[in-house]
Amino acid sequence: MKVMSINARNSSIHFTLYEMDPESVLAEGIFDRIGMDGSNTLIKYRNNRITQEIVLESYQDAVRLLLEKLIDLRILSSLDEIRGVGHRIVQGIDHYQSSMIVTDELLQELEEMKDFAPLHTSGELKCVKAFREALGETPMVLVFDSAFHQTMMPSTYLYPVPYEWYEKYGVRKYGFHGTSHRYIAEYVSEILGRDSFKLISCHLGEGASICAIRDMKCVDTSMGFTPLSGIMMNTRSGDVDPSIIPYVMEKEGKNASEVIDDLNKVSGLLGISEYSNSMNDILARSDEGDEKALLAKEMYIQRIVDYIAKYYVLLGGVNALAFTAEIGENCVPIRREICERLACLGVKIDLDQNNIKGEFVNISTNDSSFDVFVIPNHEELMIARDTYNLINR
């Protein structure tokens, strides 16, 4: 049975086509810069890599071309082979605590909630509608990134602000990267051979978040009302004093949206280094003694360590710490320095094991106080699994 996993972002569609028995990837790729100049496509299949620069004026154009390519490249003989399509949805607020089959009513509800994540939800819904239009009666499933975090207690997800803000406007911590953290929790459960454990999951990619997990359930997570809060990221600031916003507005002559845009797009590693949002660039410049690169790396590591230490106390100790996503899986020096600063908690790592990139490895030594895993992220597989399970229920 073939299922497609879709991660639509602002102006792009990332896709993976699976054969679910066994769980194997048939094709994957990206249709990028939709509705912009320089739009392009990438499709990888059977050791082939096909790229093309082409005008993609809308999500309908991108979806139509994607499906045509799957036929033309003989990845599929017919679109009828696609038995389900799963879509990642960043924000489901507290309405949706699990994945759901798409209905007209569900899409209308999400339209009414776009204010919670306007940049993400708008593109996601356009993509869902484009696939429904192209594939007719093929079942669709929405997999909510915020769903995994709905097990947090009110004392954790509420902010110390007027309570009526929550009652009237839904102001609370929602958390994101939930599909990724759920995948890591399930992977660790398989490794440990049990569902009862305490885990700190570190999703360190372009966006980054840390999650405290007890017995397969989220206890707390670093992102909040939006994906802007939490640890420092590639271009996002993470946690800052909110009074900075009106102060900068006055000094720069900007409005609130423009300052928030700066905190999202030109802060983090890029803001401190002033030249790059790439951790590889930061590390290379750090090795050359560049002061701002060293500062950016120091700030990034320290904020991660702060959250790990906080969640270690919250959970009352842990059984495992896991690194995932691009930086977590591949940046050897970042993992090493984080673990070195956790030595006071009894963490010890094998430096040779830590040199492994992009594959599962236990980098902790036998006498470490808890396991430290590097786990390649496959949140797109979680989307496909949820889709497969729901449409076959």
C-alpha cells in the first residue's frame, strides 16, 4: 500500500512516497519557491536525482506537476496506487490531540484558527486543498505538530498573564515539533524495550526545540505559543524579554509585526554572527577564532544546556538524552560540548562514537549516568504511519 507524506511550508512542498509494507521510500523531494521567482523541483528515486527549474505559480501547479512526474518517471503506474496522503499541520491548538481524517468541516475549523500560525497554516491548507482537488476521493489525514504536547499540565502550559487571555484568546503554550519528538520517544521505547522511561529529546535543526517526556507523554517543551520561543535557533531568537519589542519599535521606527519578523528571520545564529545561519559556517569561523562565531556557538550551546538541566530536574533524572534533526545528527562538536557541560549530571560520552554522523548511535560510555543517543529523524514516516493506520482503521 502506497502512502504519501507531505510537509508543506511557506512556498514549498516536501514529499515522501512510501510503500508501507515494508516501510520503504519509493521517492522523495521538494517543490520549492512556489509563487516566487526561481521556483524549482527536486525528486530523488532509485538512486536517481532529478532537478528542474520551472514556474510554479501556485500549490495547484506544484501538486499537479508532482503527480505527473511520479507517473512520467514510472515511480507509479497510476495515481490510483496512492491510497492515502498525510499532511503535517503545525498548529492544531488544543482542539486536536491526535491525527484526523480530512473533512470539509475540519478544514473550515482550521481556516478559522489561522491567526494562531498564519504563516504556516495558510500554505498548509492550500496544499491540502490542492491534493484533494488532484486526487479526488483519496483519503487525506492531518497530522498535528502540536498534538503530542497536549499532555502538558495547566501549570506548565499556562503563562502567568491575565487568565482571561487564555479563556478569550487561547493564549497558552502549545509546543511544536511534536511529530518529531513522538518519533524519538517511540524509537527510544524500542531500544529500551519498555514504555516507562524518562527522556529529554533535542530536535536541533533550522528550527529547534527540546521536550521532556515521561512514559511516552510530553511533560514540557521549549517552544510555546509560537515556534519563536525556546532555545536560540538558526534565525529565531528563542526566549527574549518581551519589553524589547516596544523598545526596538521606538528606536527603529518599526511596528510590532516588523520586530517579530526580525526575531524570526534575522536573529539567532544569523543575528549574532552577522554573516550566516548555518551551524557549519559558525563552526568553521569559530575554528578560525572569529569572535562573533564563537559567541554565537557559546550562546547556542548554553541555552540548550539550560533547558536540558531544567528538564532533568523536572523529570527527577532521566534514562536517556536524544539528539535529532540536522544539527543534532551531524554536528559532532556541538554534541560534544553540550555533553561536556552535563558532566556534573554524570554524563560521559565516547568521542569515537560521537564522530559518527547521520545514523543511530549510542555515544555514551558504559559508566555514563544515562544513555545519550543520536537518532536520525523520520517525522515524515510518522505522518505516513498515522495516515496508514487511520485509513485502515
